[in-house]
Amino acid sequence: MQKDFLSIHDLTQYEFHELLDLTREIKDNPDKYHKKLKNQVLAMIFEKPSLRTRMTFEVGMQELGGKAIYLSPNEVQIGKRETAEDVGRNLERWVDGIIIRTFAHENVVRLAKAVSIPVINALTDLSHPCQGMADFFTLREKKGGLSKVKLAYVGDGNNVCHSLMLAAAKAGSTMAVASPKGYEPNPEMVKLAREDGKETSFSLLITNDPRPAVKDADAVYTDVWASMGQEQEKEARAKVFAPYQVNPELMTAAKLDAIFMHCLPAHREEEVTASVFESPQSVVFDQAENRLHFQKAMMLILMGKKEKHG
């Protein structure tokens, strides 16, 4: 596997499934891996706030026997106080790995190129690979073989949508994306997913109509209508996205045993009704838990290659 985890696109099919298998093993046997990253230190750069990302990486590192240090926007301001390269070249003298949650994807790429230690993309405006992998682990847990699964994504063609498309391509799943005109996923990310999917049974529908997207879906996924950094667009987006709300009526187009997915945080009665969010079909907190198990697997594979003595 490569030194870093910046995008699901960078994984081979074998690595994709190997990571899901290791996630399963870690979830089932957490004590077996307790000391695997003993004495190792993870730097966590956060330029965007987070509940799930911070907790899952910090708890995960602790459970693997290492330590995690949180760096807020006050400590690190890439492009303002220092370049991505200078931040990285300082950190690699002290720590064994870096996760970064930021706005510009280019900053993650530049950081990874500048350092010899592993860098993990914990979210950029372009992609959210840890979320996508944890979600496909959840799908496999709930639905079994991924090649027979149809995932319907309804809403903004954003970073989460991009990573789900890439994961679906590696898994050979069927995916449908329904977004309003002008809010479709990035064409370059669609192209990458289609390229990756040539080696699998992957199929992808991009549409502006949620109903055909959700038809016969095994899972229906949505996200907030305005992501971090888009707060000023919230009112305008609310009007455009209103027909894309995941509600009981839309869920009737999916399979009877379809699950509901959301990366959280959720705004009830906006992108999803409370009745769907709180229903037995909802697996949103299983997804959140599985972030921990997947990220432990990723840190083990990337950081477990070297042994550090205190």
C-alpha cells in the first residue's frame, strides 16, 4: 500500500477489501491489537471542527497503545502562518503520522509529498475517504456482498458523495446519485469512479430526479444541504434542495428492507425527516461507530510498518 491515504481512488481492489477485512477483525477482536502502535504519536491537524473525526482518531490511537495530539486552527493555519510543506517538515521530526481535516484538498497532497511519514485525509472539500470506507464497511455488515448492493445518494454532490462513488467503484456496487441541477458531483470525480469501476461490476446513474435514484435501493444516503464553509448559502440551498428531502414517501421507492445512512451531523426536517432518521431502518450511529474501527485499521497498516522505541 502507498505511504498515505488521501483518496479511495488510490487503493487497489485488493487493498480496498483487505482494509474492510481488517476492520472486521479489529472490531471483533479489539484487545488483540491493543499495543500494536505502542509509543507512536499521531498529530491531528484540524482546520474544520469535528465530533466524530476527532473522537474516533483519538480514541483509536489510544486503543492501539499510542498517543494523539490535537492541533486546532489556532496552532496551524496552512497558507497563513506557514506553508503545508513547512508544517509537515516540522511535524515529521516529532511524530509518526499525521491526519488532516481541512478545506483545500491541495493542502493534503502538498503535505503528504513533503514528509516521509504517513498522512491520512480526514476530510477536504473534495473528499472524505475515511467516511466512505466506514460506510462501505457498514453496508457490508448490514447487506453482505457489496457487488449486489445498490446505494442511492440523494442531495448535494459533495465530498462524501465523491468518496462513496469511489468506494462503490472498488466494491463493484450499483450507485445512483440524485442532485439538483448545478449541485451534481464533480465531473472529474465521476470520471475517476467510472474508470475505477471498469474492473468491477460497478454502475453509476447521475440524475436530477430522486425517485428513480432511490428505486429498489438497498441503502438510501443523504447529507446536509450546506456543508462547512457554505453557511452563507444555507437559505438559497434550502429552497433548491427541498424536493430532495429523504422522507417516508421517498423511502417507499427503495426496497422494503432498505437502510437509511447519513454521515452526521444531521438536520432533522431538512435533508431527512425525524421519522426516517429515528426509524429502525436508520444505521447512522453504526456508521459513526465504524469510523473508529476502520481508522484503526488504516493507522495500523500505515503506521504499523515502523517500530518506535521510546
